[in-house]
Amino acid sequence: MTDTNANAKTQPADPDSDWGKLAASLAAAKASRAAEPARVAPIEAAGAAAPRGSFSSALALALALIAIGVAGMLWWQYRAFYVSLDQTDVATAQALERVRAEQRALQDGLKGVNDDVETLRQGNASLSDRLGVLPGRFADVERRLDAIQGGSFEARGALLRSEAEYYLVVANTELTLGRNWENAITALELADGRLAELGSPNLAPVRQAIASELIALRGVRLPDVEGMLFSLGRLATRARDLPMRADAPAARPAAAVDEAEPGFGRLWVAIKNMLLGLVRVERRDEPVAHALSAAERELGRRELEIELEIARTAALRGEQEALRSALDGAIALLQRDFDTDSGEVEGALALLREVRGLDVNPQRPDISGSLVKLRELAAKDR
């Protein structure tokens, strides 16, 4: 056995077997190098998948936080809106109650004013009827005096003086009590005509005083009260048709989504528009008026009609302060509740400002001097 192994060791190695071992080792090395990329690829894939998973989790968390914030903001906004709405309803109810009480008081006052105006009209009509009859009576008396043969000249002179004095009294009454300038001028002219028929030099101072009083009366610029009443009446009938102001300010235009870059930019513009639509802060130079309800619209139109009616009554009675107060109230209502950009409202404001600048009760000159001088001459003759 030992001899056999020794013989085997001493025998030379076969060259073909060495080349076969070398080829087998090269093939094994090549196979091991080819297997290494296959083992590295799953490791790299696993390492790339981990950041992608963390980015998706972060994006989902951010979107969840945004949704929670938007929901909380909506809840708070709606809660504040309903609280403010309740407070506004309570304040509006109280204001309506006060306005109704003021409206009832105004209606009572207007009723009393209308009664006074009606009484004044009746008194003016009665006085005008009496004045219209007097010239005919005086003419009849003159014809009778002229028909009397051998009548006294002194009696005719006394009658003409009495007529002149009566006309002067009528002129003062019409101007002072009735504020009727035309009737006062007519009465002064009639008195001057009666004194001219006498042709007495002693009556020259009286006629000079009458001429001065006529110049003073004609020099006063009288307002067209009748036209003023018609204009205010037409405006009161059109109060129901005047446009009222807008209920809410115009919304700000949002950024266009289609003009944004596709991808993340368009998504950002869409989210920005959504958030700006929920909460919007704007800077305005003028305070934003609250929206008008149907009751407030009706109340505003009714208040405008009442103020215009009060202005008409004040103009008819010649009360300057009451007229200006009513016109100021009407102007304030138009500027507060109505659309001042509308042509109709602008025309109404221009009309009210023009009427406010007129003087419906100008200062009346003193025309009692001629009457005093005539009575002094009559007292001397006696």
C-alpha cells in the first residue's frame, strides 16, 4: 500500500488535467462577477423606494393639516357670521321700532299742518273775494257821486282819501299777514291812483312814500314757490322708482388657473384661489355699508316721501328753517340708501340742493310809512 502511494506521487502530473482546472476556475470567477450586479440591484431598489414612501407620507400629512385648517376656518367664519347676523337683526328691529314711532309722530304733525294750511287757504280765499268786490263798490259810489248835480268837492275828496287809506291798510295786511306780494303791490297802486285823482300838493309826501314802497317791493327777488311745490311733489311720486345702492361690494377677480404652468404651478394657483375665496381682506378708503333688507328699503323710501312732504308744507307756509331741515334729511337719505352713481339720484340731489339755496321767506320791506303820513295829514285837516 505504501509502495503504491509512493509510486503515484513520483509520477508526473498530466498537462490536460491542469488546463481543465484552470478553465473551471475562470468560469467560476466569471459567474461570481455576473451574480454581483443582480444582488446589488434589489438593494438599490429598496433604498430608492424608501425616500419615495417618506415623501408621499409627508405630502399626505400636509394635505390633512391644510384640510383641518380650512375646516376650522370655515367653522369659525360661519359662527362669527351667525352671531353678527343675530346682533344685526336685534339692532334692525329696535331701529324699525324707533322709526315707526317717529313716523307716527310725523304723521300727527303733518295732519295738524294740513289743517292749518286748509284754514289759511280758506281765509285767503275769503279775503280775495272781499277785495274783488270792493273795486266795483267804489266805482258804483263814484258813479253815484258824479251823477249828483251840485255835489260838494270836499265830500268827493274825503271819499277818495278814505279809499286811499283803505287800500294802504289792505296792502300792509296782505304783505304782513298773507305774505301776498302781488296783492300788496296792487293795493298800493290803487291807493296812489286815488290820491292822483285828488291832485292836491299836500298829498305829495304820501305819494312819494308810496313810490318808494313800490320800488322796495318790486326789488325783492321772490322765489317760485308754486314751481318748487310741483318739483318736490314730482320727486315724491318718483321716490318708489329711484334705484337704491348695491347690497355688497364687487368681488375681486381670482387668478386664472388656465394661464398657470401645468403641474405643481397650476395646483398651487387652484389652492390659492380656493383659500382667497374663503377669506378675503380688502383695504377701502370709505366704510362698506351693510346690505339693505327689504324692510329697510321700504322704510328708506317711506322716509324720503315724508321728508319731501314736510319740505312742501314748509315752503307753502314760508318756514325757511323747517324747509332746510327737511331738505337736509332728504339729501342724507339719498346719499345713504340710494345709488348716487345713478343719473336719477344725481338729478334728485341737484334739485334738492337748488331748492335748499332758495329763500322762501325773504325779508319784507316796511310799507307803513305812506299810511302814517296820510293819517297825519287827515288829523291836521281836522
